[in-house]
Amino acid sequence: MTEFAYEDMLPTGADDTPYRLLTTDGVRTVDGPGGRTFLEVDPEPLRLLTETAMHDIAHFLRPAHLQQLRSILDDPEASNNDKFVALDLLKNANIAAGGVLPMCQDTGTAVVMGKRGQHVLTHGSQNGDEESIAKGVYDAYTRLNLRYSQMAPLSMWDERNTGSNLPAQIELYADTAAGHETSYKFLFMAKGGGSANKSFLYQETKAILNEEAMLRFLDEKLRSLGTAACPPYHLAIVIGGTSAEFALKTAKYASAKYLDTLPTSGSPTAHGFRDPGLEQRVLELTRGFGIGAQFGGKYFCHDVRVVRLPRHGASLPVAVAVSCSADRQVLGRITPDGVFIEQLETDPARFLPDATHEALAELGDAADDAVGVSSTSRNVVVRIDLARPMDEIRAELTRHPVKTRLSLSGPLVVARDIAHAKIKERLDAGEPMPQYLRDHPVYYAGPAKTPPGMASGSFGPTTAGRMDSYVDQFQAAGGSLVMLAKGNRSQQVIDACRKHGGFYLGSIGGPAARLAQDCIKRVEVLEYEELGMEAVWRIEVEDFPAFVVVDDKGNDFFATVSRPVALTITTREGLK
């Protein structure tokens, strides 16, 4: 019989995070029984730490993430499109760091995970620590130029925006480890819908529990992530787990680099561990997809985390999660020394190169050849005048192959989920297609709040796939013949474009602040003003970057990169 031995399932190592002090107010130590020291924490430090965290992750990124973007620009194997996206994301980070425009228009669901030491005493909030934390979320989202995305269910089928981005997901745990008695540690995240929707659970069997089968499995599943969540990704894969929900939660934490200090080998005590060798193999796998940083290349992922967990012998959950180009998480802690938050990068301009987007057109022909960019589309930026009649816009677009880079100037109509549903109701009732969708391309997007003195708040693209079911009906009625959004489309959209002469243009997912500052010149409501950010808008854009993704001939950029390829698996070093 095995002797008793205890070990944490996720035994993380020392915390070497750089922190900055927020305040020493509201925290103090007091003597307790048995000579023990206790930490008293008032409600205000919890509120302040949460509000600061939600501000910082809307505007700042970790230096390591910014360095990874810069490394794409310095990589001679990166495609032009990889570099184009990376440069746009660096410019976006520089604008967001000004503290006015958030880096992404989808400012996310607020997620707070806390671990409270045994000798931490809190008081003053009627509903506990959760109330103080929720108030911090409320203050950040209502005072800053962020977006409210949370929907309150009024009945099973009816819902209404809460108008504050509450509720937050708050999970507080007891930390009983020795040495942690007077510490209160936090992970703050803002999880946008695009990346949250790319969390997947697969209930598998031991049949894939070998390297060859696992890589073949991942080759199929990881391609299906697509680009709707704004790569390059920080990808996390968890193999095993004592339950499905634990596997998924572990993947979420791993994507935030929260589990980077796990051991790198297993033991009979059944703790989780990271597998750096498999992480590198999976990273190499993703770089061979050809998807790249959204429009072809090698940088589908910045990096990969693979965590192996214990499991029930009859179950093998495999969980996948990503952190997107809005890599929004930050650590915080309260100790006897004060209230601290992780130091994010406030000067992202130091990662910007001298190169401009125009200069990138002279770089990387060999890299483009490697990922299949044709000579007709390489180094070409086609300017499209959106003020022309729709037939003339389509006549210009049909001349250019998929992957062609575009620069759009002129009017766009903005409409997304709720507006599409309302317009469908009108068509079903026999009413005509609104003229604005017949005359102008439609941009799937929803803006964040507009700062004073600016034409627009952060205004990046929405996931295109959510509108797929409307396309054939809308195009048959003369609307949505040119669509602009992020991510891949389904076969029904490709078929509709072939049948009706339509186009889908891909916008770079991620640089919402740059689009607002540099490209969007005017915004006005056309219809459904009561829907807030879900209203139908008319915007004027200038030099708005996009790519041809689906054309009127049925060609689809993503078709060639979404199919698994036959793998030649070599044995990892050290295995027999």
C-alpha cells in the first residue's frame, strides 16, 4: 500500500513579479492570540487595487508580450503580413498607453481570483470582500472609456445590458500554506468575448496519450481556433484533470502565465507539471499552419504552455484556452508592507522600430514565398474608395486575389448581432433591405465609449462568424455585399459570396485604439439608437487597413490553412 503523502496539485514556485506600491493606507498588523500576527485590511484597499488593475490592463501590457511583438518584426522568416499585424499592434499599444483609449473595444468580463491567507482579517463591507472588489470593477468601467458587455437575464429569453459591466466573476479561496498567513494575492483578468469563446474542452481517451497521436489531435483542433480571437495567441493546453471544470480553469490560468513556475516533471505524488519539450513541438506545429498573425505567416502563436494533470483512469479531458493580442491580466497583492500591483509597461514606444507600414512592403519576399503568398498579392496595397457606388467597389475588389492588402477610405455602415436580428425580422415581414446596407459595406463592430473631443472610442472589429447565418438572406436582398470584420467565415458565407457576388474583408483584430485615433474620422447613429453600442452607425474612415479574405469566386484564404496535414512525427529526444 502506498504511504500517505500530500502535495498541491498545482505547486507553483517563487513569485519574481515586479510590483509597484499603490498605498499603505487601510492595511495594518495587529497582535492576536498565541503570539500570532494578523493583517487587517479595510474595504478601500480592495476597491482601489481592483479599480487600478482594471485600468492598467485596459491600457498597458507586460514587457514580455511587447518584446514578442517586436521579435516578429526582427524575424527574417516572418511574413510581410505577420510584420504588418505586429507593427499595428505595437502602435496600438503605444496609443492605449496614453490612458484614454483602451487597447481593445471589447473591454471584457472582469475576472478576479484571490487567495487569502489564514491571518488576513477584512471588515466593513456588508457583503464581504466580493462587494469591495465589485465596487472597484464598477468604478473602473463607469469612469473610464470602457465598454459595458454584461447582459442581465430578465427571463429565459429576454435580457438587458447592466450598464456597468457588472457582474464580475469573483472567486476567493483560502490560502493555508505556511508563510502565506498575512498575504492576500490576486489575479485580475479582463476576458473579451472573442478569446473566451476559444476555450474548448475535449473528452478524450488514453488512445491519444502518446506524442504521435496527441500531435495529430492538436493539429486538427488548434487549426479550428481560427483568427477570430485576434492572434498571435498565448496558447495553453491542459492534458488530464480530476474534472472537466478543473482542466478548463487550469488552461485559463496557464494562458495568463499564472502557472509558469510549475515543475517541469511529474512524480508519484501526482502534481501537475509543464512539459517544455512538448510546448516547443506544439509551437512548431502552429507555425506550420500558415495562418500566421491573422493573414498568413508563421506567428499564429507567440508561445505555448502545456500542463499535464492527474486524471481518473476512465477520463482524459483536454482543455484549450488562449490569451489574445489584448493580453489583459495583472497580479496584485496585499501584505503588511502595503497594497501592490504588478508593474506593466507604461512606455511601449521603446519597442517600436523605425520601420513604417510602407517600409514593410520591401521586406520578407522569401518568407511570403514560404507561406504561399502569390507574387500578384505580395507587396501590394490597394486603395479602395468606399464613396463610390457598390457595383464599382465590387468591380475593383474582384480584380484582386485573396490575401491582398487594402486601404479603405470613405463611408462604412456598422451593424452587429442585435441590429442584424432586427433587420432580419423586417425582411421576414416582407419589408425591403435598408438602403444603407445596399449602398455601403457593413463593418461588424461595437465601439467603446467615446472620449471627449474625439470622433470615436476604441472601435475594433467583431468576430465575423456570429453573423454568418444572415449573409445569404441579406445578400439576396441586395445588402451586405461587402463585409468587414475579423476571423474566418463558414462555408455558407463562401457559397453566398460566390452566388451573389459578395466579398468578405478581414480587418486586423486587436488594434482598436489605433483605428479610433488614426482611421475613424466621423461617427453618427443611423438607426436603433436605443441599442447603445449595438446601434446601426455610419462612420467615415481613412486608410483603414484590411485584407481580401473571401472573394466573389468562392476563394477563401482560410480554406488552405484550416485543414490538417499528414504529420511526420519524430521521436522527441530522450524517448525510445
